[in-house]
Amino acid sequence: MSNEKIVEELSRRLDIPSSQVEATLRALSNCIREYCCKLDTVAIPGFGTFQPVKYAEKIQTDLSTGKQMLMPPVVEVEFKSSVVLRKRLAR
Amino acid sequence: MNSKISIHQLAEGVGAEAHVTAITAQLIIKELFDLASSTLEAGEEFEIEGIGRFRHTDTANNPVAFQPAEEFAKEVNAPFDMFEPQPLSAPLDELEAIDRRGIEGLPTEATGVGKVDIASDMVTFPSQSPENVTVSDEGIESRPSDSLIFRPSSEASEETIIEESVVDVPIPDEPSIEAVSEEIAHLPEKFEDVTEDKDKVDHQEADESIVNVPDVKESAGGKEGLEEGKKRSEKVEDFSAPEITAPVPPAFNEPSVKTEGQQPVQPPIFNPLPPFPEEVEEKVLKTCASVEAPASDLPNPNSGADNPQREGESSNQGVGPARSSSRFGIGFATGLIVGLAVGALAMFVLFLAMTRLESRPVSSTEETEETEETVQTVEKPTVGDQPSVTPRPEGTDQSEGAEGSNPA
């Protein structure tokens, strides 16, 4: 589902103007990114949690060439689905 | 940091940013993720702009796969944008080997791109063969500290070394020999010591002549240094030329001191003892001959097998250690004879004194008689010395007075 369909569906369901829904969705993405940049975990009940994880620098070896690279540290945002979502999907 | 943000906090933040109420924002958020759940349940992908894409998978632990958006990932990793993946200079195994064994243990055949060439960083010096390096002992002894530096062979450097070695050669002083000869003239009684000094001087001169010969045979461009060295060696040989013969008193028929370029120094007349009779002189010569033979048999450190030339010189000059030992024997014998004579004279004088005392004997009987007479004369009282006695009146006991008194 694309972003336009999401906005239309939400405005239809909530009976809110699409512009307000669109602004709210934009603000939501900004807030999640802001919290994840602070390495905070954002928990959404019934859906899951967005958890940023920081990995330290490491050396990766290319098995084909044998070349080794020193990789810088990285922060990855992981999503962990909630139990409710897993149960819904398992059904 | 590392805190858990609840939906209420998220809704407040979204409402503040979107200019909506927190309740409205919370409703929209809940409705959004409910739609996402239903979409995933239907097996479709759900993508929120600026956050990422959700996809249903068959894994049991985490059935939803999340792929963050590109801008989301960049914003999260913004603090580490300055770092980039760096290829390592050497493989990890070699680096660990360096850590374990040090730089010396680095394998020469390095596989991979980042090969460390330590040999190229090392400073290489030109090879010096020991044949090309010439170092003179004189230069090392004369120069305090920098002479110990080995220099590679080159014509210029070799010439400088030769010059320094020639300059530093101690040239024997002429006045020293004259002073020695004067000392010999003034102290003829020490002719034995003078001969020894002369031997020392000859030996030292010979050593210096050996040392001062510059070793320039191998040098191609050291002709000037060779000529200078030859001149110096000739000068040294000239100094070793004057012959010094030991001054011996005329009583022993020894030649006088002679030096080249000078008139012979006549030693003063030296007669320590009156001339001996011929018999005594023959005895002395015999004893000297007996002493001279073992002295010549003894090994001499100055003229040994090490220096046959030196031995030949000593035999030609006739001033050898055996001869000096014979002179020593003569002097020793003379002194011994004189000492014996003086001792005999002293004994004779002592004997005379003793006999003179013994020629005037004293009898013990006469001495005892004389002493007895003197004692008696001392013990006999004289008349004047007797005490006067007054007569006592009658009726008294006169026995004591008659007995003790003498009639006048």
C-alpha cells in the first residue's frame, strides 16, 4: 500500500481531512526518527517496537578476494513485532 | 537514550509538530498501525513514507520484516558519516603475527595488497671490506676520540691518515742524548746503569723506527706520504746511529764515551782504591770469568730470538749484557775484597785491644790483701777518738767503771 492510499483510507476511516492526516503522518515519521536517533525505543501497542541497535566497528573479509575491510560503527533500526501482531499474522 | 517511548509521548510529540491535539494524533497513529496489521495480514507490504517498509515473512519468531527508509537510516547513522570502510594494509593474520613475534618475525612473502616492506625503510651503508680499511695504531693513540671511527678506503682519506700518523711520531731529541752523555761523564761510577740506559735507548729507537714506517704499500695515491715516511724513518735511523759506549775508568782499560759530532768526553780520573797487586788482579779476573760465563748463558730479554738484528748489533758493538755482567762481577769482587780487608783490619784492631788488656794481669790475692788492710785501718780507733772517763766516788760499784774504763 502506498502512502497516498494510506492517507485516503485514514481520512475516510477517521473522517479527517487528508491534509491533516498527511501532516500527522509526516510528523509521526519525524518523531520516530528523532527518537531513534537518540537511541530510544518507540513502542506502539498492538503492532511492535522500533529499537535502534548500535554495532561497533568490525573487520569484514571478502571471501572471494580475501580482502579485509574495516567497517565503521553503524546504528540499525530493528522492528520487533508484538505478540498481538504475531497472533494475527499466525491466524 | 535507551529509554522506551510510549504511544502517549509519541502522540504528544506528533500533535505538537502537526499542530493537532494529542488525542487526534494518538487516534491517527492507532488507526495507521491497525491498517498496517490488516495489510500485513492480507499478505501485502505496507510502506510508511519516511519510516520504512513492512513485509510479512514466514519466520515464526519475527513474522514482520522491516526495512527502514534510506533517509531514516542516514539520519540515524549521521554521527558516523565521517567514517568510511577502510581496506586493511595487511591481512589480519599477518598483523597478529607482528603482534606476537614483533617486526623481526614478519614473513617475507606477504600475501595480499597491503604488504609492509620494512627492508626498504632500513638505511643501508656501503659495505666496507677489512682490506680497504687502514687504521694506524699511532693515529688511534694520538687522537683522543674521533680516531676510532673506521673510514672507508679512499685515496684522500688514506693520505690524511698517513699524514696524521707521521705528524704524531715522537721524534727523539738530540739534547737528550747529549745530556745522557754528560751525565755519563759526570757520573762514571754508574757506568753499568748507563749501559743499560743505552740499551733501552737503542731498543726504543728500534721500536720507533719499526712503528714509524708508514704502511702505504697498498695505497695507490699515497706517494707523498710514502716519501715523507721514508724521510722520517731516515731521520730516526740517524738518531739511532750515534754509538754510546759505556765510560769505564782507566783502571779497567775501558774506552771512553764517544758520540758522533762531538769530541770524546774524557772521564775524570777515578781511582776508588789503590792499585791492586798483580796476584789479586789475576784472581779477580778469574772470578770475573767464572761469573761471565753463566751470565752469557742466561737469556736476555733485550736481545732474544725475537730480534736477531738487535742481537747482531749488540755483538758487533761489543757492549752486551754479558760484558756488563762481567763488569758487575769485577766491581762485586772488588767490593768484596775491600770489605774483607776492612773487616780483617777491624778484627785485628779488636784483637790488639784485647791482648793489651790481657797483658796487664791482676792477681786476686793482692787485691784482697789490700782491701783487708784498708778495712783494718778504718776499724782501729785512735787515742783522740776514745771517750773521756771521770772517776767515781768510793762506795759505789766500780766494777763496771773499772771494766769499761781505761787508766789514763
